[in-house]
Amino acid sequence: MTVEIALWDDLLQGEELAYLGTEPAREAERGALPTDLPDALRERLEQRGIDSLYSHQAEAWEAAARGEHVVVTTGTASGKSLAFNLPVLAALAEEPKQRALYLYPTKALAQDQIRSLDELKVKRVKPAIYDGDTESERRWQIRKWANLILTNPDMLHIGVLPHHDRWGDVLSNLRYVVVDEAHVYRGVFGSHVGNVLRRLRRLARVYGANPQFLLASATIGNPGELARSLTGLDFTIIGDDGAPKAERTVALWNPPLLDEELGRRGSALAEASKLMADLVERGLRTLVFAKSRRAAELIHKFTAERLGDASALSPYRGGYTPAQRREIEQRLFAGELLGVSATNALELGIDVGMLDCVISVGFPGTVASLRQQWGRAGRRGHGLAVLVASEDALDQYFMREPETLLNRRVEAAILDHENPRVLDGHIAAAAFEAPLDEADAEILGSEAVRRAAEHPELKKTQAGYVWAGRDYPAGRFGLRSTSRDVFTIVEAQAGSVLGTLERERAYSTVHEGAIYLHLGESYRVLALDLTARSALVEPFTGDYYTQTKKETMTSIEETLRTEHRLGLELAFGRVSVTEQVIAYQKKSIRDQSTIELVGLDLPQTTFETEAVWYVPEADQLVGLDEMPQLLGTLHAAEHAMIAILPLWAMCDRWDIGGLSTNLHYQTGRPTVFVYDGHSGGVGITERGFQAFEGWVEDTAKMLEGCPCESGCPSCVQSPKCGNLNEPLDKAGALELLSRMLAA
């Protein structure tokens, strides 16, 4: 079926339409199937109607045949899976004793891939999933007979590498390691995974193997750098997309303005449900991406109310059972469902078939993520991709400056596997797995070997450094945090564990009385036990949220780089951040008014991290240098820059913190700090240092176009802000940033 633009043309009108454009179609670039494909594999492909390859798939085959490590970074639905499957399936079909390991960030993606492999049914290829859901009695069988094992980095870290003696046959015959959705491995998670993959390479070498790595990623700004950071290896980059692309209509939709003075707009969820209902009513398969579980459920509810019939609709989010999610995926794939509202759980490469329209509710944080979502639109022909703006500053900036979004390069994915808070646990895990010596610097890195000599739980022997503890160190930490000192969050009624938080975040997030959000659901904290490291919570349906007041001090520990940029002194280095949560406010969801201020008595927390900081010159502060305007100017500039930094480094705003002061005790002058919110740092602010001019320019543009009052929180408020009563002078911040750019 070819979808004609007339089916939605009349919907895309009115004052809400901030932009309407078209992305042209692209013809496929094809080549013949490789002549050296095994006959059994060629036969299976041709039976499934695959008699040629896209150009990037052919390039990947040729690079893999030369023994090169390959990263394929092409668009959504471009056939990346076939690009890495072909070399692997060919090798296993020819020599079934060889093994391949596939790594996915989620269990759902592994399930999706094994369905495709089972349908292909290549002789002598025996795929199996090995993860936390795999029954104990099947695990030894999989280790024995499966030659293509699908798992995730968490299981590799804690279930495979520490028990490598059980995996000797797999490791000694390991031919390929496939890492799919590689762009997900950034920040803290990516820094951990970079160490897990190095430990895998090291153990493979111990068992006499040297596996070839094949990576697949959404389009990102630094695929080669990311691949090397993850593995320590050099890669051939396959980035020229040869897949066909249907014509796509792109619309930016801004909810109607309700209060011009405050800049308050209508509900993005209501606008998205209205669009979804209209599209579904016309028989168009539509997928709506929301930022939270609650938003996905509400959009589903609003759409069903508009249509009066929910039979062709479904929400999709985490919290459903695997069976429920599979059923929704299959119904969407089969065309039984016309409208699904989902969290970004469907953003990754799960195949849900031919979709006509995609609506993204709120900018998802990165251009790469938005393109990944929009890439699902138009599988049956001409597609429609819509961004419905929230009141968030970035969303409104893009509504005013659509070309800034649509012409923007995708971001760079940043990680730092040598972050000592991350690295030290993996050094111990590696020493447990095999004695660690100077020769391991080639794979683990020289910093790992250096820190091994200082590790208090490693013992030097003739064979190298070995683990001297009684437990196994990989079991002490997970891959999602830099801190081992964590609080467990427990739902009071069911006794179930919702998750964990590092100590330095727990005090500001799960203090007694806090409203805690977990995957879009709200909970009220009943008690925070500092001794047991636990927070007891209950479901919350009230109409307020909480916001902490913190006292923060930043100390410069080591300046690593200083440059004169934009007319001022810009620095990057290591800092220590000391925070104390002293109170929290209950604030109305309806109008953000303060209901109550409640004092807290909690300990200080201190962590070391990386930061970028700048010291404005006197001439840049002329007219802004009287208190309280000076502090308000610096404070607003800090918050606005935090809001924009995710556009330069793929991260969440919660990954960044900041401090602004009219007089810092070390610089002796007004200073603005922006720091990585994770202990040790993961390279986020280093990226900000590198891209400082562009970062400041984007921030100024965002502030310049906002029609709201001087201190409005939509532009300059930040999720990390704990200084509730300090001024936020947006006009002053814009003037300061403009003078910096003029310099």
C-alpha cells in the first residue's frame, strides 16, 4: 500500500504547525550476493527473497572477510542486522565448532533477533539466548551445543567471565563478537561495558582465541571513536547508507499558547492524542513515543476516549510481562493494531513492521534518538514524522528555529572506560579471572595495570596480581552506576525492589517525604534508612511534586587544561563537589506554586568528578556586576548551558550538575562550573570544553527567542538545581553569553 500525503494533509494546518517540510525519497544502491557465500546460506536467503545486498551490507561483508573489525552506522531499517549476520552465519555454516557471541542492551532485542535467526534456519547454525531468564537446567546445554549465543553485557559481566572455566570451549572457539545498538553504550553504562569487552578479549586470548568484532549503531557523530572506546580496537566504519528510503513529511507541532505572558502552552499529551486519533481513524498505522510510562498510558487513554473504541489501540511500556510485550509487538507487526503509544522501549531495533506515522512527544534528548524514532515512519511508502513540543526550553527553541534541529548533526556518544570509579572494580574482576600482569596493558590499558599495583585487595605473585578476597568481585557492582555505595528503593506493600541509587543522589531523590519517579510512576518516600541503605516508598497519586534545596561547594582539585576562549579564561579539570540537602519544597503540579517548605537533616556528600568552568572578564560583566543581578545572571547562564549540553554529548540532563558563584574562593572571581554528575566523570564536560563556542552559541539562541518573563523556569531551570530561592536572571545571562560570543 502506498500512503498518499492527502491522507494527513488537512490535519497539518493551523497555528500549532511550526514547521512543515519533506525529506525526499532515496533509491537503493544494490550489489549482488557475494560469490563466496556458502551454498546453504545463499539458498536460505534466496528462499526469503533476498537475492542482492545493499551497498553498505556488501561493504561490511568485504571488510569482515579481510579480517577487519567493523562498525556499521546507518539509518533505521537499513538492514544492519543482515550486515553483521552474514559473516557470522557464513563462518558457522562452514565450521560449526566456531562460536559467536551477540550482545544486546535489552532482553527484548535478543528475543527479536533470535526469532529472525530461527526463521532463517541456516544449517549447522544453532542459536540460543543465555540471560537471566534462562532456566538453570538449560544453561549447561547452551554452553555445550549452541554456536551462536545471544546475551547482554550484564550477564557477560557477572554470569560468564567470572565463571570462564565453564565457558572454555566457547572462549577457545570464539570467532565473532557482535555488539548491536552500540550507541546505547555511553556514559556510565558504556564506560562499564568498555571494560567488560576488554575483559572478554583478555580471556579469549588466554584460551587462544582472537575474536573479530562487528558493531552496529544508530547514526552518531563519532562511530569510530565509540567503537575504539568500547573495545580498544581500530575499526572500519561503514556509514554510507545504501538502503532505500521513502519520502517523508516532517512536521513540528507546538501546542496552542494559553498564557502569552508566561509562555504557558496546552498539553503536549492532549495534542499528541488528538493527532493520533485522527491518523488512526484514517487507517494509518501510528506509533507515538512518550518520555514516561505515565505519558504513554495517558495518550492511550485520551486517544481511546476520542475514538470511543480502543480495540485497535494499545500502550507499550516497561512493567508489562515479556509475554504481554511480545503480543503487542506481534499485533502491531501484523497490522491488527493501528495505534500504539510507547516509551522509548520501542525506539531500539525491535521489528514492529510497516508503520505510516511516528509522533514524538517532546524532544527525546538527542537528535540521534529523534532520528531513530522517526526512522520507523514510512515503511509502507510515504511516511509522516511529527515532533509535538513540550514546554521544555529545548522544545520551544526548536519550534522557533526548526532548521537548527533538522540540519543538526547527530551527537557524539561519550564514555570513559578509565574512569577510576568504574575501572577499579573491573581490575579486581580481571585479576579474579586470571592473574594480571604488564602484558595485559595491551588489552586492559596501561592505566589498569598501574592501578592494579595500588589496589588494596590485589596481591602480587610471580604469576601477576591476583584477587585476595573471598567473594568474587564482579558480584559487588553492576554496570549502571559508578558508585558501590548504593541505596535500595523498596515498594512497601509488595516488598519489591524498584531500583537502586548512588548515595550521593539518594539524599536529594529519596529523602523522607520525597515524590520519587520510577519509569514514569510516582511514589512517596515513607522512610529513608541511612544505616540499612534503603528507602521505603508507596504509590502516590497526589497533585504535587517535591524539589530539594541544597547547599553546594565546588573545589578545584586539578586543572588539566586552560585556554583563552570567547574572551575569557576557560578551564577543564578535576573537581570535588560537596552537597548537603537541607530542605525540600512541595510544589503544585498545576501552577508550580509552593505548598510547603520542609526542613531536612541529612549528611554531606562529596564526590570527585570532571568539570568545565569559566571566569567572565570585568568588561563582560559591565552593568551586570551588582548583586543580586550578578548571581542571577551567572545562575541562569549555568542552568541554560546545562539544558543545551546534551545536544553536544549524548547524555541526560540528570547526568550533569553545576554551580555558579559571584566569588569563588579559588579563582577569586565570579565563576560558572558545569560538572559531570557521576563520580569520576565520564567525558561529558570534556566534550563541552571541546565544543565550547558552539555550546555557548546554542545556549544564547535558546535564551534569545524565548518570549517568557526574565526568570521563567522553562528556559533556565534545571533538574539538577537545588537552589530554590536564588535568583535566575535570564536577560542577564543572555547579555553575558552575547558578549562572550562577540569577543
